[in-house]
Amino acid sequence: MVAILTLKESNSIDTVNEPILIGLPFKQGEVFSSDDIWLIDCEQRVLVFNLTSLTLWPDNSIKWGKLEFNYSLKKNQQAIIFLKKHTQKTTESCCSSIKPISITELPEQITITTNSGNFVLDKNNFTLSQTDENTHLKLHSSKLEFINDKNKIVAVQIGKISFIKQCSIISKELKIEGEFVENEQEQEQEQEQEQEHIKFTAIFKFYNEQHMIKCDLTIHNPNAANHPGGQWDLGDENSVFFKSLSLKLMIKNGDSINLYQPHKNSDISAQQELQIFQHNSGGENRFSKNHINRYGKIDSHGNGYKIVIDDKEEITGQRINPCAGVMNNKHEAIHVLQQNFWQNFPSAIHATTDSIKLCLFPSQNTSYELQPGESKTQCCFINFSNIKQMTAWPRSSLECHIELAYLESTKVNEQVCVATLNNNLSSIIAKGIDSDNDFFKKRERIDDYGWRNFGDLYADHEELEYQGEEPLISHYNNQYDPLYGFLKMYLLTQDCRYFSLAEDLAQHIKDIDIYRTTKDKEVYNGGMFWHTDHYLSAATSTHRTFSKEHKLGAYQEHQGGGGPGGQHCYTTGLYYHYLLTGDETSKQAVLSLTQWIKTTYEGTATFCEFIFALKHHKAVDKKNILRNRYPLDRGTGNYVVSLLNSYELTLNNSFLVQAEYVIEHTIACSDNIDNLKLDEPELTWFYTIFLQSVSRYLQVKNTYGQIDNSFQKIKSSFLHYANWMLNNEDVYLNQPDKLEFPNNTWVAQDVRKANILLDAAMYDHQRSELLLNKANDIYSYVEKYLQSDNKSTYTRILAILMQNLAPKELINCNADKFITHENIRADERDNTLVNLGRELIQCINKFSLKRELHWLSHRSKFIAILLSKKK
């Protein structure tokens, strides 16, 4: 048996059948289905579990699987879960005593029967009801209520209903997609403007052994922004303004109302009515300019939360995550809990003896603005336990960690291993969760809470050159992928604070940072917004980079403007979030971002775009179609990494082939590197990010046993550049005259050089000692500098370090297996005529007048007006 998981109870609560969900890796060839393994705890009990494949090895064995099971643990105790392989399909006998969830679908309704309750969903509307015969207190029906900015209730129209494929022993997920449809007159106005209705997706998760339902509700504005002059401020003409969104549960036979406050371990009772309203964060900086609306006014009221009991008594406070419900005299209860209630303010709950209204966007004086391409996901739980069982529920949550030794043995990520913890940079990174300027305290500095802000990171490093009113409101938007860094540190340290930061950030990225529309420029659709422009307040652009308030010359004479860009496409964190949680929205985000960045570099094969590309073929950040060569920068590196992440998610070989094509048309072993100005860091520092993507490619090819001609060509090119670095590179601050702002960010970026040299040593035995020595010199310099620097807790520093933290001992066990073939010289590049001919053929094959006009309409206001009049 092999120890794979550790479970911990840290809240001093006895847990019963606590649901556990975690992504678990396996060695290649070890597990092909759940029938291949047992899960056994330290008391030799065989556990019932679901195992759903997330990614596969080339032999179709499971690489990562979503593992679900239930576990009971006494307070302040821990347990070890073991994995045991077996050859006979004996798991079925362990599960025979548990009936799986039953699904019955009829034309008008779907019935879901679990071991803890029976539910019926009306397929024509958003109505869920409870049908248990032995229960007196029942969920009679549910209603999703959306009120527009004219104070009118908007109709809910159900579209697609589907069950997410998975075993039904532990849980089952039902997905409902629909939209909010205005009345006929308003519909006609929207059709004239070619606007789509606001969309919603609800995922109900039914648990087989728990009296509980989880609901993830996402609303989405699918329209494109106007972004005049490249500015992305609030108040866009295609924003959706609304007054409220709520989920209302109608309840039969309730007698009283209860409010449980988990953080205070106390109860409040009401006989007729109970209202809870979280106005703002309740923090010291609750009136931060982080909360301004489209008029530049601070959209925050009151002081924390207010509770009104039977319309008489009022209780106020700063922050609350309440559990509110209806009870009867038979000790039956129905309670609701909204995840991150105060963090996602404003939030509210309104309960009476016959209903509970969960106000995800509560009615207030001003309207909400959902920007074009923006989403928001709210998570809530509905619990049907009796009062005694319910008391522990809001506070109970077992910690579950993958054993590091087991994780290392699976070889799914060679950077996550015991040796990584010995890296001296780990002590600096640890300040991100435990220091006077850790990520949690940074939230407080600008009050980084509220439904649009929560989860993002404060870009405090921008204050260095900022000269305006403090604090600077600056958003980080996942630059250098701190999401991946948090998840890597969580796996290494088993500290749940990292996972908490990762969960919050992942949801923010998917809801706010990704521009979810198909109606804008192809190079914008589905892309990721940049961080706030350097040294400037976000103003009314919030998380969308550029504002009308930004003036010329703030940064290197840069004028703000633009939209999502390939230089800012980070998918590895989302890739690992999917692997660790099984969250399908994270997988889809990786795949859609990959398609977006591919379109950014490869274009759409229209003649108009071809002419535009010819005109701008010398642009340093775009593909040169005359030379068929990609820019040697971080954007191309992000492109390659996104392709590799998509390949590992799907094993679709086209992603890997495209990654090879991009690399081979960016660098070659015949390149004259001295002509590339790599010694001018302000212009070319990001070449290191591209080389790191090449190293990731080599690692993927080696992992999957593909030591072929492409591998050898690219390896030769990689070593050509690494050899130049060996002979020419120095740490950045040793050449301060070449830097506009010589600061500690440059020191953190030096780690990339060390990692590239370290990786190169695995492929080049002749120079391995020299490469290792130089890598160690750079590591030592970075460690010494940042350990004594009081600004090493800046967000950008920590993001870079977390992403690039790697074990220096990695070469010791891996060097020999890489040197299997002689180096192969890269092919010569195609000539200009061949390149142009290839592009023209694509344009001819895909020619469509509609596509040409569509491309022009997003770049010419005159054309757009003509087309709209024609319609």
C-alpha cells in the first residue's frame, strides 16, 4: 500500500460523512479505471469512491483523476488514506450497500433520487422541489429572479439541461443553461442593436449521502464592449445594468427562522422575518476608491453588515458569513449558506417562515453593471439536515492534501518535489502568506473585496514610481501566473492558505479577467485583460487596463489603449486548477485561451488582415509573415505554453505539432544571436520566458517518450541560446545603466536565467558543469539579494518566484536519459515568396465577403455604421 492523502480536522468539530473532492495523479500505466485500485484508511477500512478521468497518459492510463469520497473524522484528528492496487474487480462488492443516485427524465421534468432526499426539476422553468414523503418541512419550489434597471422582473428562459458525466455513487451534477429575456418591445430594441440577452448557467450538485445541494450560479454578458479609443471604462453602452438577482426558495410548513453565525458560534432566532445585509467589507478601508462606479462615485454604503429581526431589533457588525434557515417544531430545517458572503458584497438573505431569499445581487439604491464579456459566479449551499446535524455543517471542512512523496513518484510535475523545499527562495515566498505585507493584508490595503474585485491581487509594486493620491488602486490580473504559483506552493507545503488564494483567484480570472465574447475583434474575443497600466490608478477601467483618465507619458511615453493581448496569456495555473479540482470551467478556459492566442498570432485568413499584416510586418510583437517568424518574446512563449497545456489536457496531437512549428519558426541553432540585442534588457529581457517555454516543450516530449526529429532540432536550438547565455549573460543589476528603473523585479527575473541554464545542463554533458556553476551563481545572488530586501514581498516579486521555484538538484537524477541522439541542425527557413504564397492560399480557401466585412467593421467606425444601416 502507498500513502496518497492526508486528511486533517482543524476546526475542533466531529465530522460525519464529510464530502472530499481532490484531483489525484497516477504513474503511467498504473490505473486505467476505478476497478484497478482500492482506497483504504489507516484503520484498514475500504472506502467507497468515485474516480473520474481528467487527463490521460499516452497508453490511455489515467494521469490525473478526480477523486470523490466521504469521510468521518473526530475533532483535531488526522487520517492517512492509502492506495492499493488489485487485479480483481472487487470494488463493486464494497459499493453494493450504497445505492447510486437515480435519474429519471420525462418530457416536463427530471427526478433526482439520492439516499438522502428526492428532488424534481421542472424543465420549463427554474423550479426545484423536494418530494420526500417522510419529511414535513419541504422545499416546495424555487425561483430565479432577475430585476432589470427599470425595476421590472425579467423572464427566465431555460435552454439546455444536461448531466455532467460522472459516476453517481458519491454525487451527481446537473447543468442548466438559459437566459433572461426582456419583454417583446425591449427585445425588438435589442435586436436592432444586435445585443444578446444576459446568459446564466446553474450547476446543481446533488450529494448521495449528505442532505445537501450545492449550486454554482453564473451570469454572463456575452456582448462586445465599445471601448472607444482603446479605453475600457465602466459605463459602456453594451453593459447590462440591473437592480437585483436572487434565488428564492419557497418552503412548506415552517414555524420559525434561525440565523447561525459560524465565526461566532452563536444563533439568532426570529418568529416571522429575518434580514441580513452585507453593505461592504466592514474593513478599515471599506470606502476605498476601489469601489467607484461609472460616475467615479464610491459605490459603498453603511458599515459592514446589518441584521433585522422581526422588523424590530437591529444588530450591526463588520463581517459575517451567515447560515440562515427555516425550522419547524419537529426539529426539521432547511438552511442556506452563500460562500464568501461578505467578501463578495453586497450580499443579503431575507427569510420568513415560508421562504428564504438568497440575494446574490441584492436590491439597492444604485444598479449593478455587468460589463460586456464579463461574468460573475456565486456559490451557495442548501442544507436539509435536522438542527443538530446542521450545527456543525457551516464550520466543517476537512483539509485534504496529496502526500508529497507520492506526488513526486508519479512524475507529473518534476518541479514539485521534496528537493524544491530546500530552495532558499522558499523562505521569501512564505512571506506571501505570513508577513506584514502578505497577500491577505494587501487585500485590506485597498479593500480588494466586492463581487468584481474579490480574488484579484493588489499590484503594490506599482507604488514605487507612483506619485498620485495613495493608496494606488492597481490590479494584477494574474501577471506571471500567480495562480500556478499558489497551487505549486500548496502542493509543496500543504498549507491551505495557498489553496484559498488560488481558489479565489481562479474564479476571478474566469469571471472578470477573461473577455468572454465572440462579437469583438478576433484578437480580443476570449482573451485575457492586462494588469492595470503601470504606475496609474485603475480609475473606472477596473480590471480592464486602460481608462479615459490615463494621460500620455506615464510610462515610457506610453499612451494607454488596447485590449486583451497575447503578451498576457497565462494558462498553466488554470490547467493545474482543473487537475486539482476537476472544475470543467478551468479546463474550458485553458482551451479557449489557447484558441484566442492562436488567432492572435496566426490571424483569421482574411485578405484585409493579410494586407494589414504586410504593412506591419516589422512590428516587434507580431508574427512577420514575410519571414514566417514569430517574435522572440513572452507572448510567443505564452502561446507555446498554452498549446502544451491544451495538448496535455486532450492529447490532441495538433496542439503539439503547432507548438513545434512556432518554436522552429522563432529560434534555430543557426541564428546569429549577437544581432538580436539580447544584451539590451529593456528591449529583449522576455526572451527568457520564451526559452522557458521551449524547455517545457522538451520536458513534455520526453515525458511522453517522443524523442523524434522535432525534439532533436528544438533541443539543438535551445542549447545554442543557452550557450550564448553561458558566455554573455549577467545579472540585470550589474548593468543598471541599461535599465529605466533598476529595482528588485529585475533580480527576481534573474531566476529565469538560472532555470534555463539548469535545464540546459540536462541536455549538454560537455558543458553541464559550466552551466550548473553559472546557474548556481545566479541562484545565490538572487537569494542573497532578496533575503535582505524589505520589498521582496511585492506582488510581482512573489509571483515570479513562485512560478519559477525549482529544485537545483533536478539534474542529478535526469541527466543521462536525455542524451540519446546526435544534435540535428535546424532546417533553413522558407523564403519570402513561399511564405506569402502560403498566406494567400489560406485567404483564398477561406474567402468570405461576410468575414472580410466583419474584420473591417471592427477596425473602421465608418464601415460599422454602413453595415448597421444596411441591416
